[in-house]
Amino acid sequence: AQSVAQPEDQVNVAEGNPLTVKCTYSVSGNPYLFWYVQYPNRGLQFLLKYITGDNLVKGSYGFEAEFNKSQTSFHLKKPSALVSDSALYFCAVRDRGDRDDKIIFGKGTRLHILP
Amino acid sequence: DGGITQSPKYLFRKEGQNVTLSCEQNLNHDAMYWYRQDPGQGLRLIYYSQIVNDFQKGDIAEGYSVSREKKESFPLTVTSAQKNPTAFYLCASSIVPGGPGDEQFFGPGTRLTVL
């Protein structure tokens, strides 16, 4: 069965500093990986995804993520944090070999950018 | 504008009452999903549908029911059998069931409170 873990409930970063939000996954086959962001009382917004190819994926709002197969990780990064990046971030995984169209979401990491 | 709409945004219900949450999409997506979000637990899949007139149970289907009579619509009924229905409910859709790495698009959510 597939699973995804976000080991940090909360991450605090000073504005202008680089940020990293961690994600590790477990699938029986090869993964599709996603990052979403959620602002208060809103739905989730898609940030980026890894399907195949280049391990470094670039997405919306200056975010990027690096797929590391040996470490089964897909950490979200941004070189310089903005206060407006403060939100709840979800990592998600889908097993390519899974016939069911199900994506498994992590529990989320709350990102606080301190001015 | 294309997108997913959910109504109402806030919903209050007395114990013992059934209530139906609306989800409509004009993205021409085949697959639709319902998630429940509770603090600290991430998103949990309630039901999903890959095609009209067909749907499957997710991880926490007990106490919920759905229908998929039209491609655009996927209403969720929270029945009196759901023991703890107070939560934030999110509807999502994706282009093609089982498509390679298709991300899900989310509605703005409905916050249900049982009084």
C-alpha cells in the first residue's frame, strides 16, 4: 500500500531565507508525486508534480521540489521565502501501478514565514 | 471561468438530520472525489467516481452516500449514521481516471458543523 509522510507539523522560516518542507513516500512501484498548498478556509491549490524525467521539478510561485528515488523523498523548496508563503502544504503520492485513481495525501505541514 | 464550485460554504445541521453537500464542475473532468479534512489528519478519501453512474468507496465511506447522475455533479449526503460529521469537506476532480500523473483540482470546500 502506498503512503506518504510529512515529518514536520510546522516549519518556521524568516522572510528571505530558503525554505524546505519535507516529504517521504512509500509505494510498491514507481510514484507520481504532488505538492499542494492550502490557505485558510480554502480548497487545495496545485503547486507542482513529478511524473518522470528531470528530478528537479519547478512549479508555481517560485517553488521547486527534488525527487530522490534512493531516499524516497520529494522535498519542497524555495530559495527565498515570502510572508505570503505562510500556509498549509500537502505532499501526495500515487502509485503508477495502482489501477484505482487514488492519491494519498500526507497530514500536512504548516509553514510560518516570519517577517 | 472553469472550475469547481461547492455549496454552501458553511452548513449547520442538527443531530439526526441528513444533509447534502453540492459539488459541480465545468472542467469536463471524468473523475470526481470527496475528501474530509480534520485538523492534524490531512485529507481522507470518502468516495470517488471515475465515470457517470459509477462510484467507489474510499477509506471512510461509512455514514456517507453519493450519486453521479451527471458528469458535472457529484453530491455528497452526510447521513445521521455518520457519528462525527463536523469537518471541512472538499470536492475535487481530475481529467481522466488513471491518467499519468493527473493532478486533482479542488473546490473551495464546505464547512459542516453539527449542533
